[in-house]
Amino acid sequence: MGHKQDELLKRIQKLVKQNQDLFDKNEKLQKAVTELSEQNELMKLRLKESKIAIKEGVQPLAEERVQKYKMATVLFAYISGFKHLTDAVDSEVIMDQLDEVLREFDRILKKYHIHKIKTIGDTYMAAGGIPVKNITNPIDVVMAALEMNLFLNQLRRIDGKRYWNLSLGIHTGPVTANISGKKKISYDIKGDTVNIAHRMQGIGDSGKILISVMTYELIKEFFICEYYGKMPVKYKGDLEMFMVNGIRPEFSVKGKGLLPNDRFDTKFKLIQFTDIQEVVLDKLESELPAYLYYHNVKHTVDVVTEVELIGWAEGLDDDGILLLKTAALFHDAGHTIAYDEHEYLGTQLVKEQLPKYGYTAEQIEKICNIIMATKLPPKPEDIYQEIICDADLDYLGRSDMIPVSNTLYKELKEQNKIGTLNDWNKLQILFISGHSYFTKTARSLREVNKQKQIERIKKLITDD
């Protein structure tokens, strides 16, 4: 039992740190919103100047924009095969097959949300995490590389011969993108990350996927990797390289290392959750009404943190934790549309947003049901719903219950949904007295403090 408590305390400390990190990130998002607003005003001014210039017969110059990405994963793929062509070979058939290969590579990149930068002769260049920044781009690019290799291995032979082979170099790091064009936007990336990926592709043997140690550290939990050697990098010393041999058996269909299974998908989505969370919290910060003193970003972050803590303590697996964290993230997002029936409105946002991140129809339905369980009075029907109900009302058993409760009163008061503070305290007594936590974890952590809150609130009530 002592070991279990120690593990729980470590988990709490980790989640508290994550909570603080989210607040710090939220402040950065606010600064970014301000900067974007300033940039938007500048763009409006330039657009006005351009219209004036056109009206006066002066053609404005196309402007090239520069965007920096702190983490992108660059892929260089060299398609070898031209040297095998001879006069005896039907070159038209061979080139048609090369076109087929390039079309398939384009399809694979699109599947994994990887941006094709350019094709330089027989070298194919692409980058993950561009133009939309995301945390999963190292995994996305390695998955794409494996699929590209698999496609070539299964490609039909011509006259019994295989003409095309692939060598790939992958490196993760910061890049600078020069963005040009209006209707068709193009990205040209540069920096050490690009140069290192290109050099690694040149070092690797045909059919090998080489990744840098930076990429390796970000994908090693998913893939079987083998140490390959070191490559000298100017001003940086030797760079360790690894070779990707496939997906780990526990994360692949039938353990063959070729296709990802459901465990892979869940683990991937738990990482991807960071990207979804950033989008949703940014939406809440910018779109929630000013009178939401309780149902604000802090409350959402608290519930996301709490469902993971309770879910872990209640013995849920990764699938359950994913469903709970996603539901907690969206459970109050409906407030951006309306106050009343916000739970239902939150489920509509779930149905709109989560398909973009690969959530299945079954997962989305479960998440919607979990969200609807938070509608008062709570009537949970399974462990997932019990956990989010307990997390949503976690403040009832916390030491800061009264100040938190007062923010909810202030929120309701501004909407003329409640009378005096004395009336509110009487309602609180009735509600808390009739409330019980559903999970064993919440009862052990919060039930005792909740009873103390009742006595504290009673002292605040005055006779009418």
C-alpha cells in the first residue's frame, strides 16, 4: 500500500508540473495572439497600399515571408535506378513506373500530413511539422519512410528485375521556411536540420532508413532501431545515427513490424493530445465570455489533470485515459457558443474537430457520452463517466473550495441566475450535503475535506 501511495504522489507531482506548464504556455499563446493582431493590422495596411499602387498603375512586388519552426522533421529520399537503364530496356515503361512511385510517395505524405518541399532530380525532399506545427512529426515522418520502403519492396518487377531502390535520411530540429506565392503557396526550408538530413541520406545504404539521435529519442518507443554509427557535423562534433527496422512487435499488426495496430494508435494519440489541447485552450482563451469566472481555462486544465490522476489510480489503461483526457478537454468548450446546454454544444465541437485527428466514430461517441455525464445532476453509467463527474466537482473537497465557489457565484450573478450570496451559500449546503463522489480514489482524497467545507459554509450563512 505504501508503494502505491508513493507512486500516486509522484504522479500528482508530475501532473501539477504539467498543469503549471500549461499555464505558462497559455501566457505565451496570449502574447502570440497580440503579435498576430499587430501583424494583421500591418497586413491590412500593406494591402491598402497595394490597392493604391495598382490603382495608380504600379505593380507591387510579391512579398516573401519567413517562418521559423522550432521542431520539424526533414526527410531526404534518394530514388536510385537510373544507372541500371540500358539501350535494351524499354525506358518508357521504366519512367512510367517512376511516375507511379512518385505519385504513391505523394499520397503517403498526404496521409501523414507531411509537406512535400520539392523533387530535385531523383532526390525527394519533405518535412513534417510544416506548415502546421505539431508534436508528432518525427513519428509521422518515420511511418511515411517505412511505408515508402514497403511500397518499393512490393512494386512489380519489370522483366524480372527491380529497378528502383530507396535510401532515406531523417533528422529533427529547427528550420527556417521561406514562404512564397499567393494562390499556390510554396515552402523552401533551410538550416542545419536540412543539411544534416541530406548528408545522412547520402551515407545510408540502399533500402535503409537512417535517423539522427534527435529523431531517435522522439520515436524509439514506437520503432525497432539499430545503432548505425557516427557522422561528423561541423561545429557540433559527431552525430549518432540509427537505422529504423520497423514498428515494435507490440505496436504492430500480428507483431510483424509493418502495420501499426490499435495500441500504436492509442499511444500516438496520447502524444498528439498535446496539439489538440493547445488548439482547444487557445479557443477557450480567445472565445469564452468575460463573465465566466469559474468555467474558464483554469477549470478545464484542472479537470484534464484530475481525470488522468483518478483514471490512473482506478487502474484504467491507455485507451481509457485517452478518452477521459479528450472528454475533459472539450467538456466545457460548448461555453464558447452558449451557457445553457453547453455540454451538448461541446459534443458538437467534438464531432467537428476530432475526425481531423484520426479519432474513430466509436471513440467520438464514447467521448460525447462522457461529456454529457457532467450535466447536473450527475448520473454516471460507467467508470469513465464516474471519473469525469468526480474530476469536474473535485473543488468541493479542496481547501480552496470557498473562493472557487465564489467565482461560480459571481459567474451566475452576472447572468441573473442567482440571488444573494447568502442564498448561494444555502444552495451550496444543500448541494454538497446531497453529493457523493463515485470513485474510490475521489472518496479517499476529497470526501473528508468536503464535510469540513459544509461546516465552514454554515458559519457564513446569516439569518434572513
